[in-house]
Amino acid sequence: MNKDDHKAVSAKGLMTVTVFYAISILLFPLTLIGYVIWVGKAVLTGRRSGVSVSAQGPLSGRWFMHYLGTREDEPSAQLMMVLPGISPLGVRLTSASTKLAHRLTGYVPRVFRYPFEGDVPRQYEAAARMAFFDAVVDRYLPNMAQFVLLGAGFDTRALRLPPDRQVRSFEIDTPKTQAIKREMLSKTSIDATGITFVAADFEKEDWFTRLVGAGFDQSKPALFLWEGVVMYLDREAVEDTLRKIGSCASGSVVAFDYFTTEVLSSQALYWRFARMSTRAAGEPLKFGIESLPPTRERLAELLQPCGLSLVEHHLLGKETGKERAWGGFALAIVS
């Protein structure tokens, strides 16, 4: 491709982006109305039923990616429209401008690209971690006998496994959230017979004893996914969970994302709003890895006494003389 060709491609790309966002701006009033309806119903429903509001955000992201064709996830597409915290009207209004702009231009906003590209801004953490956890499943699950989703929420990874996959799948979550998920699954064509559901609250109950009682075999290696949960637990629950994972068969793996103490104490407007929003939803942020650099060492210090070794770490944010990392993605193995 010569210089003129590069200029033509660049100009075409700029025009595509311009048209996409022009349509989005034009239809923004509809988007705002839809967002207010959607979030309002999610919060009210969550308060009445005890269903986790934070569990619905990742589901909506996966649904949108499925719709735009960047990440296929049919179970998410079906669950999205039958969950009690979802307003079909709110969803349609919120997504209308993006759907139309994408259909006319073919452009996909960065937050919906898969896998996520480049550095991870604070507001895109949930989108970026999706690719991290998917990659962990692709890499490690073929060698595991068991698959455990901790704080599963409305995750659909176990539901996406092929029927012939020889792995035992377990989902652990609070009784109310899990009951709603099972009820909604019954309203779809999704086959969930391959999943063993275990109801437990990490901060109040012995989830591991219940997991073993449901058929989990401690002598066989397992892959644990702990997505979007750690930051909502107190330190005692986090350490207890890690110790229980560390007691499993050698070679077992746990993948999780986390915030640092920077998120819990920062006076930056973004983080103050984040803390206020989670408190309002009844799910306050509680735990963070010590942000004193290097964060990787602080994380390793947490894992080692629990029988876990850090083998992969993706830092979010910068560690400099003035800046502190705000989070990360981690993978540890039972040694």
C-alpha cells in the first residue's frame, strides 16, 4: 500500500468515525432516557429481590458484543431479555443509537471490540477483563477436570461449553441471585443441565464445604474464575477464599481481577462517584490490594500464605513517583 492509499484509508476511517458519533450525538436524548429507565429498574429490582446489580453490567456488555458480532454469546443474548432487572424498553432506547450507527457505518466503539485493544481506561475495566478471563478458560480448562465460577452472577461461560466437554462445572453465588438466574434460565432454550449450582454467601457461609458437598473433588485439578467479585468482599472473606482454593489439588488455577487501595481512598471525581454508586446499589467497594509499588509484590504477599503462586499479572494504571496503579488482572496456581 503506497502513501496515497494510506491517506485514503485514513480519510475513510475518519469519515466513518465522524458519521458514527454524529448519529450517536443526534440520538443522545433517547439514549439518556433509556439509560435512566434501565438503571432505575435494575436498582429497584435489586433492592427488592436481593439480586446483585453489579452482576447485570457485565451481562449487558456481553450481550452488546454478541449483537455487534465481536464476541458470540447466545446464552447472554437470551438471558438479557428475561432478567427481572432488565427493562426491554430501556435496553432498546439505550442501544438504539449505537445499533443504527454501527449498521450504517460498520464502526465498533472501542469498549465493544474484542479482544480489548491497548491500555485499559478506568471506565473500560469490565470490558477489558472479559478477554482476559476468556483467554484463561481457553488456555487452562482443557487440562482441568473441574470448572468453578465464584460469584458467578449472570456469567455464561459454563453455558457456552460444548456438550462433549469432559469437565464438571459449578457455579457459586448468593442464594437470591442464583435463584433468579435459575428461574430465568428455565424461561430460555439454554441447556444448563451440565452445571451444578451451589448457593452460598462468601462473607457469611462456608462456600467450600457446600461445594465439596455438591460433588467437587479436591483431589482433581480445577479452574476457578473469580470475576468482578474481590472488590466487594471484606479482607477476611478474600483471604479465606484464597486459602480454600490453595487447599485444592496441585495445578489448580484461579483467575481474578482486583482494585487497589487507591480506588478506596482516592479523592478523584471518578472514584468518588464509583464508591457512591456502589454504596447506593447496596454493594459498596470494600477490598483493595495495597497500592504501594510494586503492586505485583503486594499481590504475591497476599497469595503466598494461601498456598498460591502468582504466575500472570496485568497491571491497570501507572506506577510512578506520583501515580499509583488502580487495579489489575491476576492468575495464580496451587503449588
